[in-house]
Amino acid sequence: MLLLKDLWTGDLPIGGTISIGRGRLKGVEATIVWQDPKTSEHTWTISEENDKLTVSDKDRERLEEFVQKFVEEAP
């Protein structure tokens, strides 16, 4: 999720010619589907409104839990 955010906003350019402005991505819309064998499928839609990323309200807290858990367990 954090990688997607950085690519989306252009904070993480890719490729060998980034010094001249190439390799920067600009997101329009993304759908993340996560299937948990113990529970149901989770789907989030990410889009941009007024230069801010928005996440669909459906199960938004669950997505935030994933990010928080990752940050806590990162070395």
C-alpha cells in the first residue's frame, strides 16, 4: 500500500532517466483486492480528489490496520 502511494504521487520515480523528469507516475484510480481464506474478500478503490488520495469507505479501517501492522513490524 505504501509503495503504491509513493508511485501514485510521483515520490518514487522509476527508471534510469529520472533526473530529467521521466519515470514519474500519476495515479488515476486503483482497485486492491485481498482474499483472506479465513474471512471474506476485501476490496478497496483508491482515487484522487483535489490532489488528495481517497480510499473507498468500505472497510477502510481494515486497510489502515494492514499499514499500521506493517509499520510496527518493519525492521
